[in-house]
Amino acid sequence: MLYRILRIIVAIGIKLYYREIKIKNAKNFNVDGPCIILANHPNTLMDAWMVGYVTKQPVYFMAKASFFSSPFKQKVLRSLNMIPINRKGEAVMKGVANKDSFEACYQILEEGKTLAIFPEGTSYLERHLRELKSGAARIALEAENRNDGKLGVKIIPLGLNYLHADQFRSDVLVNVGAPMEVRPYLEDYQNNAGLTAKRLTEQVRIRLEQLLVNSDLKEEEKLVEELYAVFSSKYIKADHKGVEGQVKMIKQIRDALEELRLREPWKIDEIRASLTKIQWKLNKFEIRSDFLDRRFRSVMFLRQIFVSAVFLLIGLPLFIYGFIHNFIQYKLVDLLIPKLTKEPEYYAPLAVLISLALYPLVYLSFLFGANAVFGLNFFQKFLYFWSMPLMGMFAFQFFNYLNHIAFKWKFVFLIINNKQTILELQAEKNQLRDILFEV
């Protein structure tokens, strides 16, 4: 019961925090019988929430034993379908025995249920798939072995691709891999359990890498992000829209850099130099890179600016309303998170948890205050309470739109006053694209 309630609350939280959550190949979840979901782990608690959000069936999670540090926590977390495990290199938690935890996993699978494990073990906010532990493969193989190969355990690789995991209203692509049968490995497991578990783990790693934007080097990851920021544009026709198209572009950039690093590594330095030059000019003139892909038509721009001005005038009162009712808690969340943690992979889950408590409290305070002054009836209270979060989201979008309009004005004035600079930037951006993709 507690799991179902929390699942609904968390689903609301992550839907508000992330703008688009696209599930690719969701049909791969449609398996009969027991399965183990194995996912990458860049975003701590948010990853578990995301797995629970995208799957229809209840999911049981393995979690590090340090979370179960008291009898009360053990009772609550177990009611949330969490199974403690003592990890190597960490202190053994009193009251948690790995033998019992593995037995609980076997029973879950034997009952035809779903288990989720993050085989990397630790969580770091990066586009890099770390070494996978073989424990998940051992659980799958042993469950199958205990039932003489008749259980039919399947492993589903799951790629969690966050564009900007710690940023409010960013996007997520959840890439569901094809189910993997465990039974074909059973005979080898019975002959050599350790080697077979490692071989199955390696196959999972290969599948996961296909579902992710996986960078081998931290420096390369930063370069990929910077190139994506320059090339990302809604003004260029693409096969895929939204987060799927964005992740596809990041992969293309990553693959192009990998190929250059193998064939012509000196071109990486050329790319860095060209990118730095473009970034400097974009910052100097305060224009957005995607505007360079637009075709300038003075009449069209003037019409858009006129329509934008009308919209801003009409939307301004709603923005002020949303701003007044949401600014306090928005800033408090921003102030609290850095004090609670220095690790960016904890930002998103903490933001959701704090917001789920803080926003309703502030809204209720406004509601009590308004009722004390105006004596609202039930219908008015209902409308007033729900108008606050709705107008808060509108205020956030309105503020982003203000920034968009400001960039558009600067772009128009730059074209009018210094068109040559725009032409040079367009040429430099196209030249950088040619070097990267060998056009």
C-alpha cells in the first residue's frame, strides 16, 4: 500500500521536474514471468524512481545496506519493496545478512515478479558506463539453477539518458533494451559459476552501451556537451524530435569524435580551437548558436516580435501572480540543496523531495491568509489552491520566453548593424561541422 502511494507521489514529482520523459521500445517490458531490470546509475535515487515510473508492474529494488541503519528505516524501506545488500568495501550493517537478501531476490523471481538492480553499484553524474558488478548476473543464474532451468528469468537492459539530470525541466530518454534469456547460460553456470556470471555481465554491458551515450573519457564528455550546445537547433530539420532527437545528435557527435581520435587525433585540437573561438563570439555578442541556423526575413522577424510583445503584455499579470506564489519556495530549494550535498547526482532527487513538501506548505499558507482576509468558500479555495502551481509553471515558461525574446532582439539588431559578424559566425559553425563530420 505504501509503495503504491509513494509511486503516485513520486510520479507527480518527476513529471513536474522533467519536461519530457520519453520511453523508447516500451514493448520490451511486456515479458511473461520473472525478470531483472539492469540499468545504468547516473542520478542516485532518481534512477530508482524513473524505473518505477516507466514500468507498469511493481518493482523490487536492491539498495545499499547503509540506508537501513535503524529498525524503523528497515521496516519502512522494506515496505517500499527495497532489499538491503552489504557492499564490498563498506561497513556491514547490523541486522542485514547478504545471504538473506539473496534469498529474498530468488523468492521474488520465483514468484514471477520484477527485480531492479543497478550493477554499477555507485552513482556518478556522467555519461560513462562504469564497470558492472557480476552480482546481478549471479542472482539471475542461481534463481534459474534452483528451478532446474524452468523459471524463465529474463534480463532487461535499461538505458537512462538524462540530457541535464540536475536541471529543472530538462529531458530524459529511457531506452528499453530487448529481453535477454538467462537459460542458455545455465549449463555453463553449473560447470563454472564465476566465469559464466562474468560472461553474462559482459553481454549486459554491451547491450547497455548500445542504449546509452557512453563517453570513455571525462574530457571527451565535456567536449561532446559543448559541441552539442553549439549544434543543437530546432531550426534544422531532423528525423526525430524532442529528447530522442537530442540524444541521437549527442551520439553522432560522440561517434564522430571517437572516429577522429582513432584516425586523425590532431583534428581534436583543431575542433577545440574552433569551438572556443565560436563560443567567445557567441558570448561577446550575446546571441544563441541556434539562431545562426535561421533564415533572416525582416518582415517575418518584425511580425514575430510584434506578436511576442502582445503576448508579453497579456501574460505579464499571470507571470506576476505565479511569481509571487512560487518565488519563495523556488529560491529556498536552490539555497537548501547546495547546503545538503556537494554531489550533483543528488540534486534532482533532493529537489523533488524538498519541493513535494515545501510547495504545498507555502500554498497552504497563502490559502489560509487569503481565507482569513476574504472568507473564501470551498469552490474559491479549490480554485485558488490549484491556480498557484499552474501559474508557477506558467511563470517559469514565461521567464524562459522573456530570455528567448531578449536573444531574438539582440540577434535582429546585430544583423541590422553588423551583418558581417553573423555571416562569419555561420561560416565558422559550418566549417566546424565539416571538420567533425568529415562532410
